[in-house]
Amino acid sequence: MKKIKLDNFELKVIINSLNEMRSKLLNQNKETDIIDELLLKYINVLEK
């Protein structure tokens, strides 16, 4: 597994982008499971 170092700003950009994608999928009545999982992972990293 490869890892990338992100600062808090970059991490927040990723979280925001994922959240926007999730909203679009919800509006289209599509599954958001994978996006939800990724959001939780990135939010947990941000909280540490």
C-alpha cells in the first residue's frame, strides 16, 4: 500500500470534494457506500 502525505488543507479539499460527489449521487438516487467509507476514513485522519 502506498501512502501520501497531506496537510490539513489538502485533506479538507478531498473531504469537501467527496461530500459534493456524495450529494450528487444522492440527488440521482445512486449508491454512496464507497464515498461514505472514504469520507469516514479521511474525517478520522483529520481528527487525529
